[in-house]
Amino acid sequence: MRECFLCGRNGSSDPLDRHHIFGGGLRKKSEKYGLVVDLCHHECHQFGPRAAHQCAETRDELHRYGQKKAMREQGWSVDEFVRQFGKNYLDEDELRELEEETGAEPEQYGAFFILDAAALPY
């Protein structure tokens, strides 16, 4: 049964729309990689205060979800995701969680480690 990705409603009082997480010129890629979610048309997709097309915070949350989904399912590094979708949406903590979850090497996700606290030469 379909339900709104954000609020969980089933669409009986507010029809569900198919929302492409990465829109514009990336809609076809969103479709290709399954980066689409169902959202309540009025409240969660178009017009509500936290709707995907009204609220940057909601959009960012969906972008982070979409990037994690794509990287997990496609086995992509951050660089590979950026080549496809143009931007990294995840912070260091989210990349670390993804690494722990998938068992991938940190380098795969573009992370690096400072091995000592020596002063930099500049």
C-alpha cells in the first residue's frame, strides 16, 4: 500500500503524488535510480509549511535520504554520486554512519584522517 514518505498518510483525503527527489534536469536520473517518494499532494508535496516545494529543510532531508539510498544501492562513493547528481548532501557524521552500515572503507566516501596534531607549515 502506498503512503506518504513524510507523514505516513495513505492518500485517502489528500491524493499522493510521485516526487522526484532530484528534480529539474535530474528527474530522469531520479526515476532511473528509484529516487522517488510518494507525498501528500497538498500538505507534504506542494503547499504545506513543510512541503517539499516550500521548505528548504524538507528538501535537504529528502536529498540526504536520496543520496544515501543511491550510494547504498549503487555501491557509489561520494565522488561517483557527485558525478551523477552534481553535489554531496551528506555531512561527515552521515558519511561515517553510512560507512559503518555498509562496511565500506572511509576513503570510498571521500573521508580522510588527521594522523597527528603537528602544526601545519603555513
